[in-house]
Amino acid sequence: MKKLVLLSLLFCLTATFAQTKLKKADKLFQTYAFVDAAKIYEEYLATAENPSMEAIKRAGDSYYNIDDNRNALKWYQKLYDIQGETMSEEYFLRYIQTLKGVTDYAKADKLTKEYLQKKGDQKEIARYMNQKKTLDSLASATPLYTVKGLEINSPKSDFGAAFYGEKIVYASAKDTTKFNEKLYSWNKQPFLDLYVAERNAVDGSLFAETAFLPDIMTKYHEATATFSPDGKTVYFTANIVKKNDKLVIDKSRTNNFQILKVNIDGNKAGKPEKMFFSSDSYSVGHPALSEDGKWLFFASDMPGGMGGTDLYVVSITDGTMGTPQNLGPNINTIGEEMFPFFSNGKLYFSSDGHYGLGDLDIYESKFTAPLNFSEPRNLGSPINSNKDDFAYIVEPKDSYGYFSSNRLNGKGDDDLYYFTKVKPVCNEHISGIVINSKSKLPILGASIKAYDQFGDLVTETTTDNEGKYKVTVPCKKKYKLIASKTNHSSDEKEVETIGKNDNEIPNVNFELSNYDDLVVKDKGVEKVAVNPIFFNYDKWDITPQAAEELDKVVFIMQKFPNIKIKIESHTDSRGKDAYNMKLSDNRAKSTQTYIISKGIDSTRIESAIGYGESRLTNKCKNGVKCTEAEHFKNRRSDFIIIQK
């Protein structure tokens, strides 16, 4: 049914005297009676030995225009088998769309690639590949949308929702009382009327619908409304009608569509005003105002376009409209673009010319400057299907809205659907390498854990053979990353993500110390590996050299927080025994004080005792002549690990 608001309505009287089946089918086709035309073309082609290309095209077109892709494909396939590469762009596009309409995507993609290669247009190839890549990625991602059909849908056509304050205005052919009047020959349904319905804010359902502004409605089509920001002006699509309620017919006996503007005062409507760019010789429709009311987007098949119907825009300044401007090749294609909607700097529209799932799909494009739009992005499933999906609207916070579709398992011809949308998941990546602090070689199997500001674990991973890791975390938050491995120290760093989806923060690197690199074993006893600590003569003050070695003790105790030690200080045998005992004890306690001053809890040092010359490691006791080197071995400070 949506296609009827796309091109035109042919005014015809059904009284005709068919001379042959083909003439009868052609007559029905020319009067847009596609349901009947398809049936007669089938009867003709079933017996025709050498049917014309025109008859085959029209048979396919008859089914295409009533959304019967299966039967349309039968004739477009026959046309392609005959014409091959000489098939026109228009009919090749329809052929591809019907293939997608029956979900034969593999064949559709194969033929499209072959077609684009032979055509050689690099811009078209690039657009095709970009749009296909986007749609493929959406297919593998978690959908942002939840969709449901509405109970208010009728067995006829219901589509084109528009926000009207807290209510919804939409078009429907549900008025079956009009079966006593003339039906629309295109699809044998009553003409469309506008309805206004209450909206349930909890579940999006519509109820208590009534005719919208019935005093200005005609017995023909009224559909696709849009409202000014204050709700006091409505623009909508309607047949061009004379004052006597007769359709305006052009030279080809075609009745086109126009956009009407009506001022609203409560429940009263002013006189409809025809837009200056409307014409008896072509159609304009599907009006859509920007939120500020300064831009009016619409669809038209006016001369000079790029395809069947293109999207246009006019500026509105102090109530005065500018000249209509085509939105250009980024938006418009050789196919059909229609049903625009503008919100939060994005243009939403339907198209069968961009890469999609079949028939009309809904796309979004960012508005960057006057008439500059980004590459259209397909919204993907479940918004789009292999059938017509169109008339997308979304509320300003981008959390819910409505669209229309004639997808399978609907209630009628076209149906209204309600959707809710969650915010796109924004994740960023943090990456780096973990190496051994001594050898600088990568560490395999190190654990990387990311914690949020509340200390809750967000994610974790382990390093690969090259010591590399990557974790994925939500955007725009602060994290603490801790790297660790059994028998190694741990290391941690603070990282803040910036809020850009798929951004990577590299080079968050860690150095871990292997416990075995920090200790020595002496007769089964583990000690912190330090060089000899030197003190000034008859002193126990910590010298710079002593501090450098003691910092190694501090380091291992910081990196391995379960370690406990005891400190032992020793002298050689030279000097009096009592003097050596006191000096070594002072030095032991001085090293203890230094370690504690660096933030190590005193409870982790069991004792700090000087043993003087009572625990010599060699023969060099009192009275024994020894070399300086032998005496040196006895002057030592040990930091013995008693718990780890």
C-alpha cells in the first residue's frame, strides 16, 4: 500500500471492452489495477509462444507493485535470462530486490558484484562494500531494538505514524464502510484516511482512535502527516482534488499527490493550503519537519531527480519557504527514496537503492552541514526485513518510536510496529605487554584483571606467548588493572577510558618480578638477595649505599605482601666481643627502622637482632689470623624470609 503514496493515482473507469487478454492486461496495468493485471498477464503468458519483453516486464511489475516478490521474481528472472548484461539498471535493481525478497541473498550479492565490476564505477563499488560491511556487522551484533506489532492494526493497510503531542496520527484503509464506494484499483482496498489515537506510554500501544480532522478529509487518500513544533500546523500528503471533489487528471490521465498545509486551532482546521512546489504533472509527498520547524523534507518524482523518487528539502524562515533542493547522490539513488524523518541531526528514510535486506529498508544519515549527509547506514534487523520497512519515527531521546512494514506474520497489508531502543554498547580496549623486570623477557600466562571504582571485577584475561594482552571494558570509566602471576610480584595501573566505541588504549605495560630472582638460598634458608651493606666506622647510620640495598628488601616486601622477615646483623671477630654485639644490634635495628619508614608494617618484621661475632661463617675467631677477604665474609646483614 505504501507504493500508492509514492507515485500517483490513475483515475480510470473500469468499463472497458477487452479485445484480447494482452490488451486487457495492458489496459489494467496502465490504469494501475495491478491485482487484476497480474492475473490476466499470467493467463496470457501461459499460452504465448513468443511474448514481448514489455509483456514480461509488466507481468513482473504487476506483482512487484503489490509486493508479491515470489511471482515478480519469476518474470524478472525470465527477463534477465533473455537480456543478461543488457538489462536496464531499473530492472536489474528490481530483479535483485525480488531475490532478496525471497531471501536468496547469496545470489543477489553475487550478481550485484558482477554487475558493479562490469560497470566499473569505483564510488558505487566502495559504497556497496561499506554498506554491506555495516549490515554484516549488525547481523553479528546484539540488536539495539525490540519490536512488536500493534493491536490497533487492521486487516487492511495501516502505516505512517507521526507524533502529535502525546498522541499518534497515522494513515489507514480500515474504514470498510467505503466498500460501498469506489475502491482503489491498485490493491482493491478503501482509500486512506488519517486517524489520531491515544498512546500508552508504558507499552507504546495505541487505542481510542478517531478520524483526524474529518472536516477537511476527502474521499480519496490522505496520509503521512507531520506537525510543527507547537502542534498548530500539520502538513500531509493528499490526492490533488478539484473544488467539486473530483480528481485532477493530467494529460496521461494520471492523478498525482500534493502536500497540503493546514493550521489547527483545537479541533478546528483551517483551509488547506497547497505547497507552491506541488504540481499537477508530478507527485510530492511524505512531508517531514525538523524539530525546530526550519526544514521540511519530502519525497518527489519531479523532473531532474536521480531515480524513481528522490528526497528533497526546503528551508523555512519566518514562514517563508525556500527553493526545493535535491539531497544529492549520497542519499538518492536510481531506486526509490521516501518517508524521510529528521531528529537529533539525523535523517532517517527508506530506500530500495542502497544495500539492504530487500525491498524498502530504513537508513540513517548524519546531517553535517546544509545538504551534506554522511554515508547512509542500514538500521539492520529487527527494524528491517526482506519486505518493505518504512516510515520510521523516533522520539527525541532516541529510546522508542514507530515504523511500518508489510513483513510476514503481520495483521494486514502494511502494519504499524512499536520499537524500544537501548543505547549502543560502548566498549573500549586496553592493551599492553607483561615482561620480567629483570630479564625484560615477555611473561606467558600472566593474569590481567580490570576492576571498577567500586573494586568489582569487570573482566580478566591472560597474556599470550609474546606476553601481550587485551581487555575490553565499558566506555568512559576509570579502571584499576592488576597484573600478576604465581611466584611473581603483582603490578597495577590506573586507566580511564575516553568514551569512544572500539577505541584502543595501548601500551599499558607491566613489569613483574619473579620471586626466585629476588632471593638466595643458603643451606635451605631463603634470604632476600642483597649486596653487603656498609656502615661508617663505629656508626649505624644508613649510608646511601646501604639505602640502595635496603630498598631491595622494601621492594620484595611491597611486591609480595605476605612475606615476613627477621633481620640478623653480624660482625667479624676483630674488636671486643661486647662492643661488636652492641654495634651489630644497633645496625640491625637501624635497618629495621629504615624499612618501616618506607611503609612496611612493623608486624612483618619478626625481629632485628645483632649477633656480633657469635655466628661466624668461617674459622676467623679471636686469635686466628685471617685475610681481609675472610673477615669480610663475616660482616653481613641477613634478611631471612620466615613466611611468604
